[in-house]
Amino acid sequence: MKKRLLLLLTFLLPAILLALFYQPAPAAPGPADVDVWVVQIYFDDQAELQALADWREPWEVDVAAGFLLVEIRPVEYDILTTAGFRVEVDQARTETANLVAEPLPGQDGGTIPGYPCYRTVESTLDSGALLASTYPDLATWSDIGDSWEKVQASGEELTLQNPAGLGYDIMVLKLTNSNISGPKPQLFVSGGIHAREYTSAETAIRLAEYLLGNYGVDPDVTWLLDYHEIHIVPQTNPDGRKIAEAPDIWHRKNTNDDACSALVNPGIDLNRNFPFLWGYNSGSSSSGCDDTYRGSGPVSEPEALAIVDYVRSTFPDQRPNDLTIPAPITTTGIFIDLHSYSNVILWPWGPPSADIGSNISPNQLGYNALARRMGFINGYAASKTLSYSVSGTTKDFAYGELGIAAFTMEMGTEFHQSCSVFENSMIADNLATLIYAAKASRQPYALPFGPDMVELEFVGPTLVGEPALLQARADDGRYGAGHANNPSGQVLSQPVVAAYYYVDLPPWEAGAVAQPMAAADGSFSSSSEVVTATIDTSGLAPGRHIIYLQAEDFDGDRGVVSAIFLDLVDGENIYLPTIVQP
């Protein structure tokens, strides 16, 4: 094993630099005249898996079968086999990986060829600007930094990736009702940090569109924008994404070619360039042409710097910069970095225990509960890591420096997920998951232990002066599955012991009055209870009111708030809700 790793580190990686100039005839197992082969590389132990993962980021890892799935150039096949690795070409996936996507008939030029559900960089940024201009009291669109290409352009240095001297601004959408003062809990969502992962940027901008389009229509969206903030960076790596739209759809990193002069795999992996736990050789690479090249120093890349500066200036610092002291239970804020793929939700720490003493987060129990709550909604598994280590990541930075609950959410089953799967099986569930995260951002290490309030409805008419019958279900068992690498067990559900409703003011606001709800079956005794309340409307004005609900379990934990509109009518005069932008 040591000989194979030595060959890998001293021969395989530098040899890739020569791939552009020396292309031997492809070995027999794969097709000729293609850009990449998709292969299974077999490993004997964790050390070999980690070394391979630091060189080439795995698509998938099958620990039981002992192989990882990656794309390689044909020249790399012989190098791998010479180093002693067993390599098998996946013919079907290789064929798919080399298909040239063409625009579909009638496809909008603002979307990626062959993928009309995914906007281009320019179209995504245009959408963000349009949202801010359409909803000026709910959204602001701000420039928080520059891409690497734009930095080079400002110095009049044109590059092979940037012959026109362009580049992009790193833009953020801040969503909140500016007419309601704070401070407010915050959810930060970023997309597109890895260029080839098409779903992430689109999910981020669609979250913004959903929230703004449903303000005043959906009660949960309405109170979230009134009392919380959502910050969205849809294109964290716009230079890299532009390359991944075409011609190199497998491009992962940014386009800084300072450390990799070959055209094979230039760039820095931005999700290894963040300052907390940066520089570990297990979880990132110091070789410039590797997939996980971490850069010349922490935050060496302007894209990473833009995120770091913005997050530091937006969230309060709520824990020491160490590895052992937990953030307090009262911590506010959630950070979610969207990726693809694996259908998993990951939290700190990324490096192995051998490097940092223990890679178990001091807020492990809270992370496990929150990830499982989110995973119940989108069906993703909850885990601290996948099968290999990472270092210098967004989530370790956000949690390590500031204490906010920080996650990587790996969405779907492909880097270039088909539009049919994205539209029909992914986007709705992931938006619902992010909305839960926005709710939980008020106290992310506490609220996920409490019951969810779901299936809210008014039974019968809602007339001024007449009782309004409210019904919902309080459910403490909505926890998803854990990944095989999850060091914590299943979160135990508790019996629901109480439920409350609040009229027109959420529980945290001064003057809010908790009104008890009753168990429909006569007693609170199970982890899922239908609850009811009769609301006296005699003191309420005709028109729209918002009713907030929250439940409590046997341990005294209260869950996230859910809301429903109460539209009161007065006799024959129906007061339709007037949606007026605040």
C-alpha cells in the first residue's frame, strides 16, 4: 500500500501536467477519441481512498465494494494501473459523460445548452437584479466582491480563460421586510461554488423567487420575511461555472491557473480555500492540478474572500475559534452551502480525528437533530462526513469562527441532473427543506428537538364574531435517516405535551399571548397529536390575520413556528386579503 501511495503522490499527480502535451494511445478498456472516461478505482484501505479523493473528487464511493467512481483522462488510466490500482471503465457512464449537449428546440439562450431548467451565469445574475427591482422593500441586490477573472481584468492581465478581460461580481440577495426592524435571525444560502454542480445555483435563485413571489400569499413565507433574513449568493464561482456551461462541463474549480499551467485541470477548489482548518493534507491537496487544490494560502481566492468577509460582517460571533467549546443553545443563524450530489446533509468537522484530535463537533447533538429534521423533508441522509475527509470548507469556517449551524447539502444523483428529475423530484422538496432551515435559524441547536406543527387548517367558515375552529397536527417524530458515517444515533421522539396558538404576533414578540390548544383525542400521550382550538373572533377586525402555532414535547423542547392565515368575513361582505407590498 505504501508503495502504491508513494507512486500516486510522486508520479501520478505531476504526470497529469504532461497530459496536454503527451497523449499515448488510450488503453483498450475505454473508448478512443473522448475527453474523459468514467471509472471505478479500487482501494485497499482508508489511506488509499483519502489519497485518491484528494487527487480527484469522487462522484460516488462504495466502501463495501472498495471503489470510488471518478472521471479521468484516458492518459491517466495507464498511470493509475502502473501505480498498482485496479481500474474499471464504466462504459455506459463514459458514453453519457462525453455527450455534447446541444440546445433543445426552442430553448432559451439564457439557459445551459441541453438543460433548459438551469440558468447561465448571466441569466442568474439578471434574475437577482430583477427580483430586487421588483420587490424593493423585500430584497436588496449587492456586490460583495469580484471573481478571479475580474480581479485579473482590473490589472489588465488577460488569461486563456478570460481573453476578453471580463469576469463577474459576486452578488448577494438579502431578503427581508425592511419596514420591520431587527435584529433578525439569518439564513445564508450559497450555490455554485463547484462549477459543474448545476443544481446548486438554480436552487438558490429559485429559493429567492419562491420567497418573494409568495410574500402575502403563503403565511410561513410572510412571517419569515417579516421577522427573519435570508441571504442568498446564487453564483459563488461564476468564472468556473461559465467554463462548466461549455466547453468543459466537468470543470470544478475557479479559473486561477497560477499553480497549474496545463489546460487539464487549472484552478483552486474554493471549498478547500476557507480559513478555518485550512491546509490539512487529509482533505485537500497542495498540488495545483488536483481537484481539491486548496490554493497558496487560506482565502487566497477573491471568491472565497467575498463570502468570508460578508458572513463575518453579517452574523454575530457566538463561539470561540476552537474545536471543543460548543456554541450556546441560544445561538442564532444557519449557513447552507448547496452542492451536488449524494442526497446527504453534512456538518462539521471535515478533517479526520488523526489531524485535529477529534472531528466530532461540540454541537454534535444539535447538528444531528437539525440535519435529520431537514432530511425528513427532502429524504436526504444526515451525516458529519461522507467516506473521506475534507478541510478548508465553507461549513467548517462558518461554524468554527462564528458558531452558526453550518451545512453542506449535497443534492440529487448527478452533477448535471436531468431537468425532468430536477423539476419533478428535487426542487419542491429542497425549497421546503430550506424554508424549514429559515424557521430554525432563530435557534438552530434548540428548535429541531421540538415538535413540528403541520397540516394547519380552519374547519368550517370563519365569520367575524363567530368561533373559528383551528386544527393542526403536532409531530415530534419527523426525523430523517442517518448516513452510515453519522456518529450520532437516531433522535428519539417524545410525547407531545402542549400546543399553542398566537394571534397576529409570533411567540418571540413583546405582547404575544400564548393560547393553549387541546388534544383532539382528549389527552397528550403520543409523539403525534391532532390538536384543536376554538378562536374567539369577536374582538378581531374583518380581514386577514395570521395565526402562529408552536408545540412542546415531554422534554420541554418547543419546535419551529408554523402559521396559517385567518381571513374573517363579515356577513355577506367578504373581505378579500389585499396584498400590498409593505
